[in-house]
Amino acid sequence: MGLKLPEILLIFAALLLLFGGSRLPQLGSSLGSALRNFKRGFSTDEKDDAEEKKPGTLSAASGVDKDVSAKSPSHHA
């Protein structure tokens, strides 16, 4: 049953009126990149996930905690 030419033209005309001619290419490219990222998210393998998780990331966070505690004012009474 799909969309025929008159229906596609009507949708395109409505989009042109809503967003303007200069905004439509930006809208199309952002929609295309969103779809690519969405598909890429589902097509990743388990080995890709394992490569992203690097050991020792928790020890780096403890260094930040040390820096924050060193900069906080001491409350000696």
C-alpha cells in the first residue's frame, strides 16, 4: 500500500513550510547520523564491549577523590 508521489510531495511541502529550506538539509543529515548510530549500537559484538572496558579504571577514580579531599578546607576547631 505504501506512499505514492502525491503523498510524498505533500509531506515534503509541509516540512518545507515548517522548517524552511535552509534547515531541511541539516535535519536530514542529523536524522541520518542518528539512524547510523542506532544501527551501530545494535551491531556491536561482545568483543568490542570487552575492548572498551579497560582494567584499572577504578584506580583512576580514587586519584580524583584524593585531589578533591586535598583541596577541601579542613575544619580544625
